[in-house]
Amino acid sequence: MKKSSFEDVKLELQEACDFLRSFTLGRRGFTQQDGMAAIQRVSDQCDRMEKLFGEGPDAGESKTIVASARPRVSAARARLALLRHE
């Protein structure tokens, strides 16, 4: 099994966050299902980064990246809740 590099995991999380941000901002073409999938993807990527890089030389940057991504999930959940009540 290939060991994940920090840069690879960081890029995957950034791509997931970009998709999530598009949903949160209400960009055309993003559905509630897209939002739910993006929330799950970012959450999973954050958990993965914490597990793989919670300790060691990349731990500080990893914690900063995860701390930045988690509020994006909260914002997307808030948007999803608003859409469900419309």
C-alpha cells in the first residue's frame, strides 16, 4: 500500500474545500446532494489528515489546515439547513 505524502493529502483536502466552498456560496449547479457529499468529503479528509499527520514534522501545518477546513463544514451545514427550510 502506497504511503500518502503530506502534499498529496493537503491537495486532496484543498480540492474538497474548493468544491464545498462553491456549494456554500450558492454557485449555480450545486445541489443539496452535492453539499452533503462535499461536507462528508471534507470531514473525511480532515480526519485522514489528523490521523496521518497529527504527529511528526508536518503536524503543525496539518493542524492549521484542519482548523481552517472545519469551519467551512459548519458554514456548509448552515446553508444546507437554510435550503431545507425554504
